[in-house]
Amino acid sequence: MQYPHHQPDHLIASQPGVQLAAYTWGQRPSVDQPRETVLLLHGFPDRALFWDKVASLLAPHCRVIAYDMRGCGASSPIQGTRHYHYAPLIDDLYAVIDALSPDQKVHLVGHDWGALYGWDALFDPRAHGRIASFTTMAPSLNQVGLWMRDRLRRPTPKRLAQLLHQALISNGLMSFFTLPILPELMWRSGLALKMFGVFMRRFEGLQIVPPAGTTDDAIRYLGIYRANLLQQALRPRQPVQTTIPVHALIASRDPFLPPRVFEGCAAWVQHFTSSQVDAAHWAPLSQPASLAQTITRMTQAHPAMTG
């Protein structure tokens, strides 16, 4: 399986020196043909076209937007940890919304790091005028941090075993990417791409050919781990609720984000729902129809055109 290769439909100026490559599917909403708009956020080490299967299924009844995050794909190859803090990433997100859906809220969908900073985008002052709903495939780093802290404060053998598993499997890999030098060596040697291929075959049953340039993207993208992981997960803030509806789509076989780490999500949301999909971490590739159905239900339950 190969990722599709398309030229971007739009180049959007975000901050000085940052251009974001955006891709669209489906017709633009109009007075005669109103439709909901969906904005898809990719994770590591992916690009916007990671979403192609899901977007193509949504396109007959929605307008769909996805963009290469800064440093990835056809977007500006920004380097340096300081450029990957949540604040500029969230500014990028709203720049895309303002450029491509200026008159209508979007239904936000996030996978992996796209879900992580998507959560924080909900608490930005701009959110209520621009985001109609959020479908997430990950809890926020704050939520994971509080989940881990709760297991330390109220330990039982089961809860400590859960904490150890999370620390070694998911947080261990993410923490490795915050180290100096070693992650870059791992990517440049080709070992990281081989591991990615093994994970995809083992957990999703997919043979993936990453697009050219994935290694360079990933090395730049390491900045997101170094800028945000320890600061957010180790010093989590207490819940503040959003009124934007959130649906957690939980991959039941995700080795990195097992269903139990979603337990604290509801405390952050006034209108929270969840469901599971039979997939591992890369559900947008292995179960695109299930994702498209879930996203469609969110657009129908919380239409932006009446919000």
C-alpha cells in the first residue's frame, strides 16, 4: 500500500516563513448546496494524505480539508524545537480554518499528535466561533498525565501494572524521541522506518510504503516531542470543561493508547461520547469506513450550519 501523491490544492501563509500545504476533497459549501466541513489533523510520522481513504469516503456529502503540518510534506520545512510548541501549531490550525472555511465552523478530527494538539485547540479563545465538534483518537497529554498521577496516588497491583505498561510501551517510546541525537540516528539509519513497517504489518495487517521524504519529515517532527511531551504530561493542569462536543474514537487494540487511558476525557467536556473501532494505532488506514461513519454521525449530531 502506497500513500497517494497529489499536489496541494492550497498554500496557506500562517506565520512569517511558514506556508502550509492543504488538500481538499468534495465540493465547497454554497447557498444552493450546503454541506458540513471536516478538518483532519495527522500525526507522526505522517502527512495530510494519510487521510486520503477517510476523506474520499466523506467527500460525497462533506467538504474535507487536511494539511501537512509544518515541517512535513509540502509545508515549510521548519526546524528547531521552539517552532513545535502547541501555540504555533494551534495558530497554524486556525490559519487553515480562516483561509478555507472562513464563514463556517469545521468538524475537527485528530489522530496521534493531531489529536493531542487538537485537544488544546478546543480551549483556545477562537474555538467557539470556528470548531463545531471534535473527534479524537487520543486523549490529551494532560489527561494522560492525570491518569498516571491517579494510579500513583491510589495504587493497587492492577493499577500499578497498567501504569508500568503505559510508561514502558507508549510513554517510553515517546520519551525516547525527546532525547538528543539518538532519535535522529535511528531515523537516518533506516531502523525507525523498518520498525514502523513491522508495527503496521503486525498490528494492522498492512504493508505500507512510506512516501519519499518521510525520514526528513520525522527528524524535523521530533521537535513536537521535545517541545511538549514532558512539559504537559509531567505537569498536567486540572480539567477545565469545553462546551464543544467531543467524541473519542478508541482503537480497541492500540498498543500505545489502550482504552483505559481515555478514562479521564469526560471530565474535560460537557458533551462527551465515545465508541470503539476494531483497530490498532493506525485506524485511518486499516478502518477508514468506520472512521468515516463516526465522523459523519458527528456532523449530523452537531451541524455547523445551524450552530
